[in-house]
Amino acid sequence: MRHITKEFLTDRSTPDSFRFSMSCSECGKEWNSNPVTFSKAGVEPATEGKRIIFETLYQREKEAALERAVEEASNAFNQCPICKRLVCDYCFLICDDLDLCISCATRLQEKGEPVMQYA
């Protein structure tokens, strides 16, 4: 079951590339998707017709990049089964009985190791 949807991501796109971000509910650290370059970046439309085509193409490519960003974010965030918050892999603990965010693990006196260690 996917817990991350498009609504969780913040649009950081520019006219030349698509990028999205999301913040951890625990530590606040911002995660950014891999940038995707617009296929017509830097190309000026020669006619009004081409401008309309480029705008439509931009929206299609942006939507595809957003879908990829949702998949990327799903690999970087986990939903705590207790508080339901989305937290990064550094703030989500693998515990003996049930994996939890750091706050819930602390409150429930559970020990665990983060999914990912800070380097």
C-alpha cells in the first residue's frame, strides 16, 4: 500500500526542469527528488502554435516526473503505524515487534535501529 501521494510533495520545478520535495515529519529534513530536464528546455517556440504545444508537453512531462517522484519518496519515507506520520529513513526504527518512528518508539520505550544511518 502506497502511503505517499502527490499531495505530500512540494513542487520545486522550473521552466527547464522538474523537481519535487518533501519534509520529514520528525526531523524536518527536506528530501528532493532527482531532477528531470524538460525535453524542450532552452528551446524558444518559433510560433504561437509551438508555444501551445510546448506548454502541453511541459504539463505532460511534469506529471510523469511527479509520478516518478512519488515512487522515489516512497523509498525514502515510511509511515509510522502508531502516529501515522511520514518520516525519513533516518527517523524510522526497525524494532523487534513493530517498526516505529523515533518519537513513538521513545514514548513506548521500544528500542530499534534506524532504517538508514547518517553518514
